[in-house]
Amino acid sequence: MKLIKHFRFAILALALLCVAATSDKVTNVLIVGDSISIGYFPLVQKALAPGITVEHNDGNGGSTERGVTSIEKWLGNKQWDVILFNFGLHDLVYKDSLNKYDVVNGKLAVPLDVYRKNLESIVAKLRETTAKLIFINTTVVPENSVGRKVEDPAKYNAVALEVMKKNKIEVLDLYTASQTIHPANSKPGNVHYTDKGYELLADLVIKAIKSAL
């Protein structure tokens, strides 16, 4: 009988330890992206606190060129549970010889073939983690946007989708959502959003994170 009691006590103690370990676990989410993600990031962070810790890469993620050289630094040594990442708006921008945005005299910052290659490199590094990966595709470019063409996000998103399908990575389609959100929640010719626009984007990102956990 004493042996049985000791055994039951040991099982109970082990169960309590497991519960304690689970309750103490911190869920870490990393968002990698440009100024669009910087706009919705604090809303996502606030909505998921305190149970989920959400961080953003240092500064603007920029193009895939920066992503290739910086992704290891952004990942650091932390154990991430979910990583959401986006590259596009800074890849499809046209710049002239003085580095000014110019669709007439400028050249694409990162052509589609290089964009694909860079994405594959970034994805390869992200897949070394144990995190659930979610790619956020590029939001719309409105008419008269400085340095960008309306039709380019769809082209870059198509390439990104191929890379993500190949690697079995989920895609959060903010491009389609932004076609509705952007017109009523932005300034003319501006790729960015009003506070309300960022709230609407944040709602979709929050939902994606919750579904991934």
C-alpha cells in the first residue's frame, strides 16, 4: 500500500510540474517586414499581450537584399514559435542613378529573378528554426505612387507564392484584403495606411497568429 501511495504521489508531483512548466512557457512571435508591418505591429503586440510576446525586426526590413544579409541577426538566439515575414514593396521600387524613386528613369531595385533567389535563401534560413512560418504577401500600390507601379505587387506576389508553395509555407493574403482596405484608409498615391487601415490589417495578422498556435 505504501508503495502504491508513493507511486501515486510521484505521478501527481510530475503532473503538477508539467502544468507549471506549461504555464510558465513564453510564446514568442517574430514579425519581419517593412513600414507596413511597422504600422500594424504595435496593434498586434498589444492585442496578444501578455500571453504572447510579439517582436519586430530592428527597423525597416527593406528588400530581400537586406533580408538575405540580415535574417540571421533578426532571428538571434531566441526560440520563436511563429515567424511572419514579408518582402516586396522595397524590391519592386524603381530608383535612378541618384537612388531617388523614379519609374521613368529608374531601374527595379530587385528584379523578379533575383527576388525569387533571395526569397529562397531567406526561406532556407527560416526553415532551420522550429517556428511555424507565415509569409505575408505584398499589399497594393495605388495609382500615382512615387517609384512604384500598380501592376507590380501582383507579379512579385505570384513569384513569392511559388516559393512558399514549394516550401509548404502558409501565405497570409494581405494583398487581396488591401484592395478593399487601402482605398478608404490611405492618402492618394501613398502605399501606407491611416490608423484605421492598420487596425484592419492587424486584425488579419492577429487571426493568423492565433490559428498558428
